[in-house]
Amino acid sequence: MKIEINEYLLKLFHLVKDLGDIDFFWGKAKLSRTEFRILWEVANEQCMGRDIISSELARRIGITRSAVSQIVAKLEKNGIVKRIGSTFDRKIAYIRLTDEATETFLQQAQQANEFAERVLAEFGKERLDKLLEESRVFAETCERLAHPAKAEQ
């Protein structure tokens, strides 16, 4: 039996895979995109003088609390983050960057920003804005058609 898949669907799968394979965060610290995103959220909260907990990280990133806990445990073992217990609730642990990790994180964030600037310079702001807007509309269309009951709510 031969299974045929719409050529546009295949092209979209390949595009997403190709984008997912790009290593935006090269450098000394080998952080996955999810690890980088967790550190970015933690660093932003610290810059604003606030702390963040695993459940909030999970909500923002769109992964399970269990996955966040596993990643945080790995980052903690590697001296990148530390957990600080709440003085008000023993069940709560805040996640913070270690002093040593702050420099590495800032270095990788700078590399990612420089990469984004090069993409923007070469691809063009107007084209990128159009691409992002059309991608948003496309994603909304796919979501609406894939889950029509949600769209009616």
C-alpha cells in the first residue's frame, strides 16, 4: 500500500525540521534551546528583581513541570542554576542563575542576538515582518481546522 501525503504538508515538515536543526546557540556552553529558554526566563526575572518557580517556567515554555525539573536538576548539577527555598513555604523553590553561569548565559544571549541581527540585515525587516505575520495567520488557520470544536468556543 502506498501512502500519499500532500506535497505542501511534506514541505512544511521539512521546513520546520530544517529550522529546528539550526544551532543558534553555538559556543563554549552547549545549551539546548529549551535550556537556553529556561535560563532566559530565569535571567529576565532576576533582572527585574523577581524569582521564578518551576511551574511558572513550565507554563511559559509549554513543557511539563517534570521536564522542567529534570532540566533544572541537570543545570544545577552543572553549576548553572541553583534552587533557593522560600522562607514562606517549604514546598516552593526559586530557580536562580549561579554567578558563574551569568557570564556564560550573557555570552550565548549576545551570540543569539548577533545572529538575529545578521538574519534581519540580510533577509530584510519588511520581508521578515510579512513572513512572521503570514506564519501567525497560517498557524491560526491550521489550529482552527485541526480543532474546530475549540474554534467555536
